[in-house]
Amino acid sequence: AQTVTQSQPEMSVQEAETVTLSCTYDTSESDYYLFWYKQPPSRQMILVIRQEAYKQQNATENRFSVNFQKAAKSFSLKISDSQLGDAAMYFCANNSGANSKLTFGKGITLSVRP
Amino acid sequence: AAGVIQSPRHLIKEKRETATLKCYPIPRHDTVYWYQQGPGQDPQFLISFYEKMQSDKGSIPDRFSAQQFSDYHSELNMSSLELGDSALYFCASSLEGGSLQETQYFGPGTRLLVL
């Protein structure tokens, strides 16, 4: 069984600044992927970034990057040059096992101050 | 690009009624997942299908059933609705039987309110 823990329920960042959202996970699988999904007020689930567990290089997508520490089972999301549109709920998720269902953390609400 | 389509987008039902939610995956996607997100909660996996066969089952109540059809669309049937079934129901689709490297793409969700 896998678990995903997001211990910070809320965070706030000033526009144009950088913020890091934390996530830890636990899985008994050797092959797995990690994801960050964004859920704005519309409640659409939008994939932000994903990381393959077998890759040592941290994934990057424009202003979004991750810090993947496999031994520590940590997977944090860094948002650079924060924009007002980044305000949303962010979920960390893990998939593993034969059928790849996603296990989500509780989410973190990010607010961006103008 | 085509996305996952869910219908209806909003649904209001009375207790003990029945509801059917539909999901149309992205073209060529053969795997469908259903998730339930309660108010203020994270999405919880319900059930998944690959090539019209159930591939995995999560915390889905016995009152719920689902299937995938030959055109890969899926339907989630919910009977004897309870107040606690009020939630946002997501469908997601992926390629290749839901293998790990394939990303799940989510639909906009169906908001179910049970009164």
C-alpha cells in the first residue's frame, strides 16, 4: 500500500517570489511515479509535473520544478516567479502497482498575494 | 486537443434515487479510472477498467457499479443514494492499460448533490 503525506494545509507567497510545497510518500514498490496536480477553484485536476522514480534528475516544467529525494521519500514542488494564477489547491500523488491507481495527499491551499 | 468528457457536469438527486455518470476518454485511450472527491477531501480511487474489464477496485460502495463499453466510454451507476455520496466524481483516462509511465488525464468532473 502507498501513502502520500502533505503536512502543510496552507501556504502563502508574494507574487513573483518562490515557494516550495512539501510532500512525503511511502511505497513498497520499486517502480513508481510521482505527480503534482493543481486544482483551481473550477476544481479541474490539472497535471503540473511528474517524476519517474528511476530517474535521478529532477523534473522541470517552466516555472515548476521538483526536488526528488528518493532515499528520504520526499517530493517537493518549487514554484518560481509565482503568479496570481498559481493560486489553487495542490495535490501530491503517487502511482504504483500493476494498475497504476493514483494515491493523493490531502492537498495544500496556495494563495498568492499581489 | 481532445480531453476527457464527463456528463452530466452537475446532478441533483434525492436520497434513495439512482444516478448514472458517464465518461468519454481521450481518443485512443483504453483505460478509465473513477475517483470520488468529497468536500475538502483528496480524490479517492473507486474503480478502473481496461479493455472493458475491471482492472482494479478501491473504496467503491456495493451500491455503486461501473462498466466500460466497446467504444471505451464508461458509466458509473449509483443506487440508493445517500447524503454522503455528495461529491465531485472524476473520470481519468490513460493509454496502454494504465501502465505506470502513462499519465492519467482528468475530466472536469461531475458534481453530485444528494438532498
